[in-house]
Amino acid sequence: MRHEKLLIVEDDREIGKLITTQLTSLNLHVDHVISAELALKKIAKHPYGLILLDINLPQMDGLSLCRKIKEHYPTTSVILLTALSSDMDRVIGLEMGADDYICKPVDLLELELRMRALYKRVAVNIDSDESEEFIEYADFKLHPDNRTLITSSGVESRLTEAEHKVLICLISNAGKATSREKISEEIGQPDWSPNDRTVDVLIGRLRKKLNDEKDQKRIVTVRGKGYMLSL
């Protein structure tokens, strides 16, 4: 991974120190803070490509902090660190704009692999924001490197890593239904279950960004089969 700034927001000092030591060895510039308040002060002063964010923080919880970060710094990637592991917790995290989710105790190798996937995007964003190489489909176009989505009306938005993977999956299978299970695998969550709403949440966010919420003509729900991007 290239040398980028990364912020760890973890109130457990020992866990924060362990992760900091591991990631510093990967040639990353790592800052560690123990509260949401300190995190917001850091973020206001320094541009971070990636933030590792514990959910169970004192005062302001990590989910609320994630929402604030995504509102003001939409291009910053966020990985949630939490002891909570239910499907609903993951769904709530994604609704707040998180790019990924990893449960404690943190497997540092798994964390590193997930970070590498996100940092590839962050690195390209820094170097290629001026590139005009878009994937054009129907009435929208998508920049595959910096995850910029532009609708036919000219509205521009940045997709999270998970949203981007879902949209690419749908584009690759346009005209045919793609199961929730397959989409879940594409976003790095292979243990999908019928009660898992993660994919549905991401589809809902994509529809909103595509201005496709009311008519649902672009992303179609195929009963019993999944979702399809219409031709």
C-alpha cells in the first residue's frame, strides 16, 4: 500500500496501539484518537483517505460519527470496527455510509486485505480525479476509478466502495436478474442469509443516487430472483 494518512478512532488504547503498530509497518502514516470529538478535530485539519472507526465510542457513538464524516467528507473511506456482528448492525452501518465492516476481535490480516482493496480506490482517486474515462450506461455514467456517478440531469455523487461494487455487478449482468447472494459475494460478504438486508440497503441508496426511487425503472426488483439493471 502506498504511503497515505489513516485515522484510527478506537477508545481502547491497547487495541488502538496494536492496530497502529501493525499498519505503521505497512508504510502507512497512522494517527490514533480515542473519541469522536478528537476525531472530528483531526479530520478538520488533515485529509484522511481511510478511517477505521470503532462503533462503541464514549459520548458520540461511531455510527453517528460515520454519518458526519460521510456528510462532510464523502470521498473518505470508512471501515467500522465493532464487537457487534448481527446483520442488522451491518445494515445500520451501511445506511450511515460505511464502506466496509469488520468484527472484533480484529484479524489483522483480514483488515489489511480489506484496506488494500479500499486503498486501491483511494490511491486512484488522488491520481486520477481529472480523468474522463467513464463507463456510460443508459442515462448515467460512472467513473470506475474515483467512483463518481453522473445522472442524465447532471447530478454528480460519489459512491461508496460497496455501492460501486453493486453497480458494477449490475452493469456486468444488465438485462438479467442478479441474486442477492451473488451481489453479497461481490461486496465481500459471502455469508448471506435470507434475512440479511445489506444488499437491499445498498440498492436503495443506488436508486436514490440514480434518482430512480419512485419509478424504479432502472434497477428493477425481480420477485424471487434479485435485482436487474434494465437495458
